[in-house]
Amino acid sequence: MTTNRTFTMLKPDAVAANNIGPILAKINEAGFKIVAMKYTRLTHERAGEFYEVHKERSFYNDLLEYMSSGPIVAAILEKDNAVEAYRTLIGATDPSKASPGTIRNQFAKSIAANAVHGSDSDENAAIEGSFFFSKIEIY
Ligand code: CMP
């Protein structure tokens, strides 16, 4: 079963490069409704909780350093088949493999600083959304 919500973060590289506006415009143009949004910054520890699934990976500590290096934008997005539709919009994790026109193709700097995060399943979309937002912050 698919749900109509996914979770995204605009990562520190995208925020530092003043790309919040252009990325949100692409999200809106693709038909997603923003149902929750927050400008915030992860601590190293909170980044570790968020990315715990990757804790055995060689890049884990670098990922936490990077994700806590500056502010991010967290958001919950709504659209039919949201998880898959958003992953198509953002493109491959490695921007050198992301299709033309995708957010990562256009805005990402590297596989680590890859502009945006998008949930990989409905289950993770719900977990990640509730990591940042309480029920009364979702409209
Ligand atoms: P994201 O979709 O946020 O999920 C996990 C993140 O880990 C991923 O985007 C990348 O930013 C990062 N990542 C994945 N693979 C690598 C890698 N080989 N080297 C560095 N970072 C990686």
C-alpha cells in the first residue's frame, strides 16, 4: 500500500547556496503540497539518530558532521504516490548519476552534499516526518 506523504530535508549545502527558494519552486511545480515545514539545525547527536540505519557504513561519521554543519529545511510533502514521485523528482543519490532536470542534477554538489533527502519508503516517511513534526504542526 502506498500513502500520499513523504518527508524531505533541504540539506546544509542547498541552504548555504541560497537554493531553498528554487528547490521549493520545483517541489511546488511538481504538484506537491507542503503540509509541514521547519527551518532548523541538527546536532551531531540528532543527525546520528536520524541516520541510525546507516551506522555501520563507512561514511556515517562524515554524514553526521556534514548534516550538523549548518541549518536545514525539513518538510512533509503530499501528493499521490508521494515517496516514489518525490524520489523521481530528486534523482539518484549520486548527483553525477541523477537525470537531467532532477533536483540533485541541478543543485547537488556531491554524493555527501546532495542537496536533498527523500524518504525511501512509506514506513520511513512516517518515521522521519514524526522525527521533526508533532501532529499539531502538520496541516
Ligand atoms: P540521503 O538520501 O540523505 O540518505 C543517506 C545519505 O548518505 C545520502 O543521502 C548521502 O548524502 C549519504 N551517502 C550515501 N552514500 C554515500 C557515500 N558513498 N559517501 C558519502 N555519503 C553517502
